[in-house]
Amino acid sequence: MLPLLLAGQLGLTAPELPKLPPITREPQITYVDRTGAVIGVRGGKFAPPVDLAKLPKHVPAAFLSIEDRNFYSHTGFDPKGIARAIVTNVTQGKMHGASTITQQLARNLFPIGFDQTPERKAKELLYAVQLERTYSKPQILGLYLSRVNYGEGAWGLEAAAQRYFNKPAARLTIREAAMLAAIMKSPTHYSPVDNPEENAQRTRLVLDAMVETGAITPTQRAAAHKEKPRVHQTNPIGPAQYFIDWIDDQVLAVSGKPRQDMVVETTLDMAAERAAAEAAKSVVAKSAPGAQAAVVGMDGMGRVRTLVGGTDFESAPFNRAVKAKRQAGSAWKPFVYLTALEAGHRADETVVDEPVTIANWSPQNYDNGFLGPITLERAVAQSVNTVAARLADEVGRQNVAATARRVGIVSTVNTDPAMALGTTLVSPLELTQAYAAFANGGYRVQAYGIERIRTAGGKVLYQHKPVPPAPAVGNPPLTELNRMLRAVITSGTGVRAQIPGYDLAGKTGTTSDYKDAWFCGYTGGLVSCAWMGRDDAKPLARITGGSAPAEIWTGYMRAALKRLPSQAIPVGPAPTPPPPPPQEPAVTPVSAPAVSAPAT
């Protein structure tokens, strides 16, 4: 077989060479954040061929130097390398190496298998020769770099640069390029994540080979040895996969099954997303190992800047930020108090914290005690259950439900007496959406994550059309509510959420038996909610909304606020009368356990 191949290489048996099968790849959808940085790729496994003209010369040189330094002179295979391999095969009794980059590409492109048999190797050589006759050297190298496996789920050079170094391939340094080239011998054994020492040893061989081939100078090699690239132990864009899961179906609904590569420009802020993910993971590990957390951040127009659905996407991909419906606890109380304010109550009016019974239900406060005469503002700040329950009963739980729906709650709202304490099931995303009306001056928003969808060539397929904001809360009720929720952070159950220099307001929430803990808060134009709980709904160890969730929220907001101009909470639109109470129930009453949620 080998003599025939060599003869074919001389053009003597060209007609006998097989026709190349078509080279195919499924389209990919590339998602980018609000700055244009790649946050994920869905669809086909393989990226488009690498454009060598857009890479620093040392990047392809690293691969050529260690994998195939005669690439530009051979015509598909290396006869000297094959001769050496034959000797090794005879002496060791097995098929062995000597594959050029073109041969490796043939294995990746065509279904010829990977068995080390003479027949399979011969077919590989025939396809390699045909590839060389059909495509230019840059085309072959570009295809190769886009198709090889770099480990850790990264196929292709661009994916590998993002996975290991969180940067595009065009910004790879000499050492980083050598580290990726080192992986080629074995993505498992030479992984810079799992086997950094082995990768470092082979990287040195790659750098030496680059000097031998003239790709770099000895001085550049010495500088590369001193580099200390940061290798990400986990996928740096892993947290964004929750967000992409949320909008992926929306993309397909708008554009249909992709027939060409597409780019989705999103509202996500990857730096803030990463900060939220790190805060959630570290706080959960410290305070409630085995629990889960979700964080949603949104601007005043409904653009979702952050959406973290769990502590680790790879091990826990269920999207709790969107799909988990949990009791809101006392984080629901702002809807009760807003309804009361719209009915004429005031933040500074005096009420009495005392035992109360409503339809055979007697709510208890967190400490089982009573404060006596207090203002409504203090009742909110200390999350007093008796006052909230009595107010909801007085103003009408149907009206509280209507208020919640008016500002953004979309789930079915129960209207039994305990609804005042947050027994309604909501997702972190919709609760954040509802709180946005408090942060933006009283306007209801619709949460969204897609700004634009275009082809890789730039043709716009979809453009988000902003919906005119709909006034949902008038003044003075909005100003009064913001005053009350500021007190939660300055002197109430949410004091751990304080961030000096910012106008902040919010509400803690903890459900019965500590199954769910929340902190939702905002400043002007930025609102976020942090949730903690267990997937099996078992209780947390006395974790309240003002403890771990407030810590997660603060960790996220500190990072997010640095990326936005500081704004005071807006006072809202001109005074408007509250909407009239509904003539019919706004929602269908749903029975829920009459339980007392801890006042946090």
C-alpha cells in the first residue's frame, strides 16, 4: 500500500485517489455580552475555520513547530517520518505516529476511524493527499485549528483560548499559544487544568521547537518562560450558561433553526455575572453546604444584567433563577404596604404590634414577641408579621394581589390570610422584575435579555423594540414606600446589605421553617434579588434573608455598582391617583397553608 501511495504522490496513480467526502459543519450561535465579549456558543461542535490573518504569527507557529514543522513543504504526508515510523512499527510490533497536520485533519474531518491498522492508515494518507490537492495550506491549517480537541469541552482554537485564558485567540501570548499546542499530544494528560506540571514540561518542548524553527528568538523564549498565565480552573463563562439557557429558546423562536452562523447580542454584563456567581458559590459553601442560590440583576428598563441560576452550572444546570418557584416570605411585604399606602396610609402613622387572629389564623413574629405601638416604617424595617397581616386583611388581599401583578408578578397569587407573609410561589426573575418598579420611578418593566440577532456577516435578523414604560406606581405612595424600604437597610433586618455611598433600599425574606431566604434590593436604575434554599426544600440552618442572601446581594452589588454611574432612587412620576380596586378578583384564589413566615 505504501509504494502505491508514494507513486500517487508523484502523480502516477492520481485517478485511483478517492474523492473527498463533503466537509460539513452545523451552524453555531455565538452569544456575546453587552460589551461584545463571547459568553457562550450553542449549536454545532465545530467553529468556522480559523482565519490565520487575524492571529499573531506565533500562534500557528507554535502548532507547526511541535506538530508538523515541514507542513509548508510536504504534500500531505512526510515520507521520512513514515520511514522512521515503519522501523519503529517493525521493531515494536505496532502502528506508530508520524502523522502530519493534514493527516490529523483527515481523521477529524472524515469517518475513517482511529484504529491503528494499516488499512485505516492508508485511507488517512489518501485523504491527506487529496486535501492538499484541493485546499491551500492556510485553509488546511485554519480547518485543523478549528477542529481539534483541546480538552475541557473546548473544540477549536477560539474555544480553547476562551476556556483556559478567558480571552480571544487573537490575544494569546507566546507562552499561552505554546501551552495550547502542548495539549495536542494528549488533551487529558497535558491538560493545564488537571496536569499543570505535565503541560509545563511539554510547553518547554514547544518553545524549544519554536526557536529551532525560527518562529521565535531565544530572547522571546526566555521571556515566555517567565510568563505566568492565569489558567481558569473552571470555565470562566460557565455562570453565563444559565442566562443563555433562559434566552436560547427565545432565540430559536425568533429566528427558527439556524441555517447559518448567528450572533446574539445580549444584555448580560459578564463581569457582573461572574461577581454574582462567585458571591453565591462562596457564601453557600461557607454558610449552607449543599444548598443552592440564585441571583438576578436588572436595570430600570428591564435589561437583565445578571442571571445566575445555581452555584455551578456543570454540576447543577437547573435554572433556579427562572424555573424555581419558591415562597417569597417577607420579600412579598412591599406589595402589602404599597397597597396600604395607595389606600391612604402613611409611613409615619402609628400602628400596634399585638396578637391578631384572622380566620382562625394567628401569625407570630420572628422572635414571638410584640413591640406595641410602632410606625409603619418601623414595622417594615423590623419585618413585623402581625402588622402586615392585619394591613392586608384591611385593604383587601385581592387588592394586594392586583398590586403585585401590576408591578410585575406573573405567577398565580394566593389570597388566603397568610399571603401577606409571602406564601405565593415566585421565581427570582419575576420578583426582581416587580421590584424594578420601585427602582425606576414607578414603571412596570418586562425583563428581557436579547438586544439583537444577526448573521455572522452582519445582517440583522431581530432587533429588540423597547416598550414604552407603563406607569405602575404613583406618588406619594412610591416615595413613602422607598422611605420605608431604605429603613430596612439603615436600621432594620437588612443592615448587612449596607454599601457606603449609595442610596439603597430593599427587603429581607425568610419563609416558614427556613426553607427559603431572600434579599431583594435596589438603587436608582439597578435592582437585584438573591435567593438561597435547597432543591429538596429541606430547611436551611436558621439562615434568614438578612444573613447569607444579604451577603450574596452585597457581594454582587459592590461589583455591579462600580460598572454603573451612581444614581439616587428616583422619586417617580408626578402624583397620580391609585388605580381603582378591581371589580372582580385579579387572580383566582388558591389555597395555601396558613403558616407564619419568620419576620425577616
